[in-house]
Amino acid sequence: MSYTIHTTKGLVMSQRALREADRVYSILTEELGLVRATATGVRKGHSKLRGLLEPLSLSSVSLVRGKEFWRITSSELIKKIDSSEEILRPLALLEKLVQGEAPNPELFKAVEKIILDKEKHGETFEIHFVAHILFHLGYLKEGDLVLPKKEMIKAINQGLEASQLTNS
């Protein structure tokens, strides 16, 4: 049986240990959407993927769809993003809001752009990040992205309430 290798840009959002030496990753990809993929033996010292799939890594990842799940076959680090709560919280929200695999290149590009331009937003970075996530998932209107801070927070709260996923 032949397998197709999908190579795409992705942002490693989170990881968790699986078995003795494996990990499961949540990766927001440009072409496939949010995927959960395993990397076999990645926790071993000699693994070729070790260090390339850390959370908040922007990478080029190659994935193969197996019978039940995606497998990571290779990865090339593009950029390591500095970890901070103001980045991790919106990504955790994104992971909670996106259910199933569906390509959403606009969402990926928006997340990539806002993370790479973090300094541009200063102290309102997290608010803008969440607003862009909600806009690309259909919970905010485009006009909400340019509201003053207080009104944007109100729109975000209404969008989160409309999602009905944040209370679980």
C-alpha cells in the first residue's frame, strides 16, 4: 500500500507524551488545518526529530496519513517562537475551538502573521490575537478587528459566548 507524504508549513501548538518514547503533537498547518500527529521515538536521544517539534516551533512538517492518525516523518525548523502566556493562552483557545481537520489557510496565515508581528501590538497583543482567531472562525465581524480595546474585548466575549465551546 502506498502512502502520500504531505509537506506543509505548520505551527506546533502543543505536545504530550505517548508510550515510552513517542509524542502526540497538535499542529496548525497551512494546508491541512489543525492536525494531531504522532512522532515515533522522538523522545530518544538519537531521534532525527528531537528538538525540531517543540511547542511554538514554526516548521515545515511532512506527514503521512495512516489508518487511524497522522504520522510525522520529517520536520525542518523555520523559526522558534518565544514562549509566553500571551501566546500560549490564545493557542490553547484555538485548539479548543477548532474541531476536526479542515483546511483553513487564512486562519494559519493570520496566526503566523500576528505571532511574528507580536511587537507591533504591544500590550494589546493577546486581545488582537484572540480577535483574529475568532474572526477567522466566524465568531467576529471584520469591523470588530479595528474597535477600540474596550469594545473589542466586549466583542470577543460575545464571540466566545456564541461559540458555546469555552464552558466545557
